[in-house]
Amino acid sequence: MAEKKQIPLRLSAKLYDAIAAWAEDDFRSVNGQIEYLLTECVRQRKKNGRPVPHELDVPPEFNIE
């Protein structure tokens, strides 16, 4: 298994709660959900050759201030 890097990550409480709820729905840990989401974003970017549009970065019901 490839070595994994540890990084500090600061999230707002609202964003953490949203990811935690999503992770629970998908039967993943919060860490696993974040890793999954990042992997999918990178895969999508490689597929399209361009960044994912900003609107896809934030769930519609979630407002980051």
C-alpha cells in the first residue's frame, strides 16, 4: 500500500458537519469522505483538462461565508 501523507486541515464547523453527514450516508469516515471527494475532483479535472466549475465545489444548500 502506498504511503499516505498527513496534512493539517482546517474546516468551518458547518462544512465539517456537512461532510460528516455525507460520509455517514456513504458509510465512510470523514477522512475517507474527504479523500474520496478530492480523488473524484482530481479525476474529473484530468478527464476534462480544466478545473471543475466553482458551483460544483459547494452543495446548493450549503453557504460558505
